[in-house]
Amino acid sequence: MLIVMKADATEHQIKAVVRVIEDLGYKPHAMPGATRTAIGITGNQGSVDPSHFETLPGVAEAIRVSKPYKLITLDLRPEKTIVRVGDAAIGGDELTIIAGPCAIESRNQGFAVAEAVHRSGARFFRGGAFKPRTSPYAFQGLGEEGLRILAEIRDAYGLKIVTEALDEAGVDLVERYADVIQIGARSMQNFSLLRRVGRSALPVLLKRGLSATLDEWLLAAEYIMAEGNYQVVLCERGIRTFAQHTRNTLDLAAIPAVRRISHLPVIVDPSHGTGKNFMVTPLARAGVAVGADGLIVEVHDQPDHALSDGAQALTLEQYEQLVSEVRAIHEVIAPATVS
Amino acid sequence: MLIVMKADATEHQIKAVVRVIEDLGYKPHAMPGATRTAIGITGNQGSVDPSHFETLPGVAEAIRVSKPYKLITLDLRPEKTIVRVGDAAIGGDELTIIAGPCAIESRNQGFAVAEAVHRSGARFFRGGAFKPRTSPYAFQGLGEEGLRILAEIRDAYGLKIVTEALDEAGVDLVERYADVIQIGARSMQNFSLLRRVGRSALPVLLKRGLSATLDEWLLAAEYIMAEGNYQVVLCERGIRTFAQHTRNTLDLAAIPAVRRISHLPVIVDPSHGTGKNFMVTPLARAGVAVGADGLIVEVHDQPDHALSDGAQALTLEQYEQLVSEVRAIHEVIAPATVS
Amino acid sequence: MLIVMKADATEHQIKAVVRVIEDLGYKPHAMPGATRTAIGITGNQGSVDPSHFETLPGVAEAIRVSKPYKLITLDLRPEKTIVRVGDAAIGGDELTIIAGPCAIESRNQGFAVAEAVHRSGARFFRGGAFKPRTSPYAFQGLGEEGLRILAEIRDAYGLKIVTEALDEAGVDLVERYADVIQIGARSMQNFSLLRRVGRSALPVLLKRGLSATLDEWLLAAEYIMAEGNYQVVLCERGIRTFAQHTRNTLDLAAIPAVRRISHLPVIVDPSHGTGKNFMVTPLARAGVAVGADGLIVEVHDQPDHALSDGAQALTLEQYEQLVSEVRAIHEVIAPATVS
Amino acid sequence: MLIVMKADATEHQIKAVVRVIEDLGYKPHAMPGATRTAIGITGNQGSVDPSHFETLPGVAEAIRVSKPYKLITLDLRPEKTIVRVGDAAIGGDELTIIAGPCAIESRNQGFAVAEAVHRSGARFFRGGAFKPRTSPYAFQGLGEEGLRILAEIRDAYGLKIVTEALDEAGVDLVERYADVIQIGARSMQNFSLLRRVGRSALPVLLKRGLSATLDEWLLAAEYIMAEGNYQVVLCERGIRTFAQHTRNTLDLAAIPAVRRISHLPVIVDPSHGTGKNFMVTPLARAGVAVGADGLIVEVHDQPDHALSDGAQALTLEQYEQLVSEVRAIHEVIAPATVS
């Protein structure tokens, strides 16, 4: 924490701030400048609340310096985390591809897509059984019936199942049928849910919230890890901005930004990140080129008839093409991003 | 829904789109223009999914025309809803003031603030027992102990208690002790929670999410109402933008925007909406001037020692001043906003 | 400037940073903390460029502390600036109202609106002769012909003329015919234009850019003042956010934010700030209630036939009603905002 | 244009809207629906102003359907534009690399960087002589002296010179010394400047504004082309969002979005697009992978001593590494993006 005093702060006010810092058990470092004095604070465990200072007389600003996260940091764990899911992994040398329909709509649809996903060499299958929908009148997913279809797909193809839980009851069910619990963008700050999956034995795929800062996203992961579950995969899926040519603005700079601070693997969702079929493959290529550990993409055997998010789903042919393009890029950049 | 064809769409492609519309049971209206053809769709109940069309050959764009909400609309209920809470009300002629600390920290703190809130003539007391905190290491509220203090305050001062529930278990507790269930900004799209409070007998104060569009916010209210609870109060509390001089950007235009579409009452939170003590009173004045039904503000007897959000809490003196200023404005504009 | 070292920064790296600071002629203040060291910098005139430090080994972050503006600050001039325009003023006790059409379209239109503006007691008339239009094919204003009509209106009604200049040639013309030069949102960082009006004898109305931070806006004013023209009026006119229910999001918290830092008067534009006719009056009320020194509003005698921005222009009757409402609020809050 | 009537609009109001459409010389297409009527408009040349309709009684919304641009569209010119600069080109099969320092600071610095740029095989050299700076007190560039150094660099290395003009006087100078005129983000809607470069014989590199929508950006290009200069290159350089881990948020989805509408080449600026040295190379890889025609990157021989934007400049070694990485990706994806 750095307290910046106003230019006209009195000696008396500066001393009062110093005293408050000492009262809180911290160490003040006054730095008189040409026009104003700044006072550094050290000796704190964890972060200091700026509100202790912001309203004191003579204080212009209280600037937070240390970050409130620990477990997610490279300081704590300098080597990259590899999240293992049976014989598959996220965060290792291999590019992870998670593919499947937005929502499981029927056994036929699920298997038709799964067959193509399996054929592509991907190891993970995605498909929603519980869908968070903006409107209460929209299709909300098949529920447990959807999970059962997903479990059958696992048995048939050996694909690991990634599916979203919307609430604590949903986590109980997902744990029974799936391999990775997805926490969606709208739930990124559902702290009760984060704590619940923090006590799960399954890995967690944590999507970034629509308007989450990097710190908020990393602290959401910290919530999960603070409960003991260290198997967390971050997923950039686009943020909300003024731009209207996409559903969200895919923030690919978040990948190197996460890398710089955290040991957790991070993947990219070009489907929700753009919301437009014709943009998915270019942005998937970009996601791999920027250095992500993998992709999660929506594929549908009949996008025109999808019950949700059809506009962004790839056809099976488009998906096949995507896989071959991103694999080629991954091979080229693999040495570059190792460093 | 309006389907806009590309300039070079063939007659064949246009006919194919028309056929898809008919197959879905809707009525197509082709409108050939100078450079391109547009096709209107009518005959639908509820909204049409644009993804049925966006990927068809020759289609440039599918534009949604009808809105997916019903229960919240003035179309359904032309007169304004007045949410009654015992002998108090939100949405009527009187300006509603909900005041209290961010979090209940102790019996002493709660009563000190409540005494001032009561003295000001306000009818509602706010105070968090469950606090959604960005960091897992920050103070998370007193839990049920906090609710008990709130219930005591109700008994002592006759103030109606407004407090947040973060999850379904929390709703059970809040129902036991409080008068209005608050759904916070981070929970605005926690659909399980919305459905749960939709089955509650208590009114719901629904804060707008940090990056919620007007439609998403109104649809969150629709989720609650679709379960049978029509006692919903909307609350504008600032949105996330690039601006850094405030914690959030208070979007006061949301008040007339809501008024134009919905019969639900809408109030303003200038405390979270700015995050800065010195801005709360000016923005509270603005919120009343724009025509809101009320305010929810944070007050603390010792803001410098608050365990959360101290920087934005008003002192008891500042709060008293705020009440007198906003009441004066409310009197002046009351006739204007009746229309 | 505060340099925050990484947790694993070596003694050697810290010393190297200290040396760079000394080499630049500044004074370093090393503050070793529990987990990392921070180094304060004092002794600088003007702000220090963080890029000198951000890439040095062991540096985690360089945080700017002092602000780069001077002339706009209350530090420099503690009493509020009153911009005088003949016998009228902006920034004094009286609420300033600047009203008129978006664009001057004809002599008849100009006079019809001016008559109503004059009748309302407003002292300033706005009207564009040069219109910045997103499309090259849209109406671009009447040019000098428009300025001539404005000058006639001044002669006829004694109204002070506020009109926009888009480029340096336009400033020459505006100086010849008008009383206040408006710099539009799109030109807020047209630094050549700012320097040019900084050398003008006329006051300048400086609109905030669509995505300008508070600092960028104040520094744009600083550009003008650095050339010697101290007669600057700031104008909040809405920022670009994700919200789509308005054309822009009016950021009324900018008013108290400016007040805290600067002595310059600041007004609000509820017309561009919302882009919707039915929102202009409520937001005008809010702008006055928040403490602005005045308003600039668009009025048209026939909004349905306006050549630009008709959707947001008030009718003459609506304008009259607005004036009476905001005057009532101004009377009520005047004592409050004096403090 | 599509006019959506309110649910309770009367037959009379619908007829009145139809009449207004006919009066304007357009053709109305009324489409009565289950709950409301929509009225399509055809027969218009250019776009229709929604403000003609939005305030008519019974109208809920006026939705713009056709886009106001022409010259930039694939409708007009289906094959991609290749901008030729002497024997070099932008938009062809080869990946374009434009590299150099943010600002030309001295002859030595310019030549040191140019030598490395030339050695890398790039054909274009960038370097600012006129720098748009947020603060009036920051280094503003060497002016004509800088242009002279750039011209020497062209003579010495055969590199094509890309440099920014801030105003019309600057364009005169840039035309004398350089090969491509850059219009910076802050000038994207400086319409006088756009018209001026539209009359230039030199190609124009048009950066996207900080908060420009896709349409606004394309219309800025349309301004240039409408004056007769068809040699326009678009440049995505990041937009302003709430995210604070980068200086701007690089919106790579803009590349496929532009491709879908326009024949103009489009490149990416990962330096301004991130503002952080360690992110430039990953985002450059992503920019090429997404399908951009080229990159513009900042390189400095001594980034720690740069007079502007040092934090984002690459060292000569980093630049060399970037070139080899992006070339490898370009080779891999070239066939993919041809389609």
C-alpha cells in the first residue's frame, strides 16, 4: 500500500497517517517529495484495505501494491501445473482439444458429434446438460438425462467429459457422471459454488466472467484452491465491450498475462469468444498461436437445428479443418512458448 | 425476426430461406429492395432463434425484433407496481430510503447506525450478513449471527430489513429473519437462485449485474416473476466500464429506460455505484432527480474502521445531510415524474 | 513513481534499479517488505516515465503516482474559474443553459428555435455549422452560411453563440462569428486543434471524448491552457460502454470527480449523453442535481424533420418544461453544492 | 430500415407511419404479427435516418438494416485490394512487416533500428516524427528533422517509410518525405484530415480508434476513398475496455469481421494493442494466425532509454525472434486463409 498525501497536506496530517499505520501494526515509510509526500506501508501479511486511509484528512489516494492471491502464483509454485484427467492431461506438451455441442439435445446428436470428436484425436468431449439461459423461456438443457448420455459417450469413445454445473445440486450430479466440472462465465463469482467445487475430487474448468478483471478471475481460482482442489484450468471466453461485431471480445492477451503470474493452465473458447461460426477457426488458430494450452469449441452435426447457440457451432467438416489447422500451428510454436 | 439477405443472394437462396421459415411454422414476408432482399417473420409465439438462419446460404444477418420478456412489461401491466413491505412500500409516491452498513460487524455497530437511519425517517435498513468478496481471504460477513442482529434491529426500530442471500441455503435463513431478499450484482444471472427467490413470499431487490444489458436485467426479473413472485424491485448500482475515477459507472439513464418498458419499481445505489465517499451524496441527488423510486446507501458509524467498503460509507452526519437534500429534490420533481 | 520488485528479485537487481533512479537524477527510497521490496521515487519535476523501469530485471510493476497536469488543478488555483462571455458567465452562481438545434439547417429553423431559447431565459445558443458525421454521405452542415445565421441570431436575441470547429480553418471562421468555440468529443485529442484554440481569445467548450479517461480529458484542457487560454469549460457528454439502451452512457460521477481536482467549470450534455428524446429531461435534472454548472441541450422546432440527430432533440414545449424543472432543482441544491 | 410498432399501436398510428414512409419516397411493407406490427422500408438509396420514425406515435423502435458504406465493400469489389508501395505490397501473398521505433529520437537510433529491420527482411520502416501525446509536457517528436532522418533511412536501406501525420500541415510534410501516411487511432474521426489524405497520392494506414465500432472504422476508410484515394490499409491496434492488464484490448476478431465485409487489407499492431513488451510476440503470432495481412511493431535499440512507449518496444533480439516465429506461422496458415 502506498498512501499519497495531497500537495497541501500539513505536517500534522502526515503524522496522523503515520500513526494509523503504526496502530494497525504495519511499518510506515514517509517519502517527502517536491510537491507532496507519499508514505509506503510494509510489514503487512496479506493486503491492506485502502479504505482505512482514503478518508483520512490530507490523503489524496491509497494505492494497493501487493496482490491478494497466493496459491495461484508462480511465486508459490514456479513450475506449470499439469491437470491430469485419467490418461489425458491439460497443461502439458500436447495441445488439449475439448469439443462437442453447446447442449446435449438427444442421444443421437451426442453420439454423432462424439464420433467426429473422437476421430479427430481430441481427448475431451463437452456438452451442456444444465444450460444457463438469459431467458427463463429458453431451452434449459436435458438435466440428468443429458448427463447419462454424456456418460454413455465416455464409455463408447473413451472421451473425458467436461460439463457445466450451475449450482451445488448440479455439482453432485456432475461428479457422478463427468470428468471435469465446468464453471461458466456467469458463475465465476458464485462463491458458494466455487467453494463447493473446491471440495470436489474432479478438476475444474473455470471460465472468465464477462466483465472479470484478471485479478478477479485469478481470485476465483484462488477460492477453489483455498478449499484444497488444485486441479484448476482457466478458460478465456471473451469479455463484454462496446464492440458489436462479435458476441464477446476475445481477450487473447489474457493468456500471456496469466502465464506471467500463475502456474495454472489456460485455454481459449473461440466459440463463445466470438459467437459467429465464421470467426471460430481464425480465432482458434490465434488462441493456439498466442500460447494457450488448448481450446474448447462447439461442434454440432446440424448447427441449423441446434437448440442453443447454433450460430456459433461448427459443422463436423469445419471442426475437422480447425483441428488440422491448429495442430499445425501448435507444432510450429511449441518451441517458442516453452521458454 | 428480420432476415437480411446478401446483395448477391440468388433467387434460389431466398426461396430456401422462405421455406425454412414456413417449415418452422412461421409466416415469411419477402421484401425485395434496390440492392438486397429482406424477409420479415411473423406468426411466432415467443422469440425466434436467429441461429436457425444465420448460417443459411445467402443470409447476411438475422435481426431479432421482438423482446423475450412478458411479465415485467407495461404491455402486460400498464400501471406501476408498488411493492408493499408491511406498512412500508417501494414504488409509491413516497421516496424509499434503504440505509445501513455494508456488513453487519457487531451488535453495537448495527444499532448505532440503525438509530440514525430510524431518526432520518427512512423505513428500510440494509446490512450484509453474507458478503460476496472477491478474495477468499477477506471478511465474509457474520452469517446467521448477523441476521439475528438485523432481526433485533427490526424489533427495536420497526425498520424493514433488506439483506443479501448468496445461495439457496442463504435464502432459507434470510426468509427467517428479514423482510426483503437482496440479490447482488454478481448473482444477477445465478438462475437457480433467481428461481428459488421466485418461490419466496418475500419481495426481492434485484441489483443489476456489472455488465448486464437492460434486457438481461429485465429477464433476470422475469425469471423471478415466472416462478410466481411478482414483488420485484430493480436496483441500478453501476456498470463496469473503462472509467477508473469511480469503482463503477452509475448508469442513471437506466431509470427512464426501465420506466419505458416495465411496471417494476427501480431504485439507485450511489454507494456501490461510485465507490467513493465524496461522490455518494451528489449521485444520490442525481438518482432522485432522474426519477428513481428510492435509494439504497451505505452508512457507517466509523467508516475508517469498516471491515468492508469503508471508503464509500457515509458518516452519520453525511447521511443525515443526504436525506435532507434528496427529500428536497423529490418534492420538487414529484409532479414532473408522475406523468 | 513507485517501483514494485518481484518477490524473487535479487539484492543485485534492487541495487541496479536504485542506480538507474539516481542516474536519472531522482531520489530512490527502498522499502523492503515481508515478501518483496518497493522503491519510491521523489525529486522529479513532472511525471516519470514508467517505461524506464518496467523492463529492468526483477521489476514487477512501475506505478505512476503523481499526475501530469498542473494548470487545471485546484493546487494551482483553489477558487473556481468563472468563464465570462460578455455579460453572461459559466461557472458562477447561475445555472448556465446552452440550447439550440444540433445543426443549423436554415434561417427559419434557427430563428424559430432561438426565439424559444431566448424566451426561456437561457443566455447561450448552440447550433452546428460544421458537423462531424460518421458517414461521408451524411449532411455535414451549412458551413460559413450557418455561421452567418448564428451571428444574426446573436444580433436579434442577444444570445451568446456556441458552435463547433472541426479544424484550424474552422476555428478562424468560428472566431469571426461566434462567442464560444466548441471542441467536440471526436476532437478531444486533436492536439493541433487544441493548441490552436489555446491561442484564441474566445472561451472553449471542451467535450469529453467517447472513451476518454478523466486524466485524458483534463490533459486536453491542459493543452489549451498551456497555450495561454484559461477560459475552458468542460462538458460531460457520455462515454462508450457495452450498454445499448442509450447512444452513450452519461457518466455523471465525472462532475464531482472534476470538482475534486480542477477549478474549471463543468456542464452536462444530456442530449448526446443519451441519444433518446424521452431521456433528455430526466438526465438534465440529474445533471443539475449532481452539481454541474450548466447544461447544453438540443432543441428543434420540428424534430421529425431534423437533418441530424432528430431522435434526441426536444420539441420547443419539451424544452420549456425542461428549463422549469432544472431551475427548480438548481434552486434547491444551490446551497448544498456551494460547500 | 424496419419500424417496429408498439404492441398497443392503433391502426391509425400504423397508417400514419406508412404515410410518412411514402412521403419520403420509400416503399412501406406492413407485416402484422401476433402481438405487434412491423413495417419494412425499401426503395431507399443510401441509409434511412431512424430519427424520422423513432418519435412518431406508436413506434417502439426503428432498426437500421442497410449499412451506409459502399466503396469499402466486397459488394463493390469482390477481389482483395493489394496496396502497392513501390516494389513492396500490403495485402498480397507475402506477410507485411512494418517495424521501427515509436518515435525517431536521433539519427543514430533510427539507423541502429533500421539496420536490424532491414536485416530481418521486412520491407517497411515505421517511426514517428509527430507524436500525439496525452500530456502537453511530453516529448512530441522531432518534427521535420525526424522526417529527414526517415528519408535518409529509406535511401540507405530501401525500406518504405510509414509515418504518422497529425494535421493537414503534417500531411504536406509527410508526403514530401515518406511512402505511407499513417492516421493514428486518435485521428480516426478527424474528418478534415481523412479528406486531406483522401486527396493524397500516397497510401494510407488507417488505425482503428480506441472506441471505434467496426462500422465507424470502415466509414473512416470510406471518407478517404470517397475523395479518390483507394490505397487504404486498415490496422487493428486495440480498443479501450475495462481490462487493465493491458494498455488496450487487442480485438483480433476484427480481422475476420473486416474480411467478411471489405476488400481492404488489414494488419495488426501488437505493440500498442498490448502496451507490454512481454506480450508483443505472442500477440503478433496470434495476429498472423488469425489471418492478418501483416504486422506493425515497435522496436528500439535501447528500450530502457526510449523517449516514448519504451515499455512496449522490443529489443533488436526480441524482434528478430518475433519475425522468425510469425513467418513460420504464416507459412503454415497461408493455404487456410486463402479460402
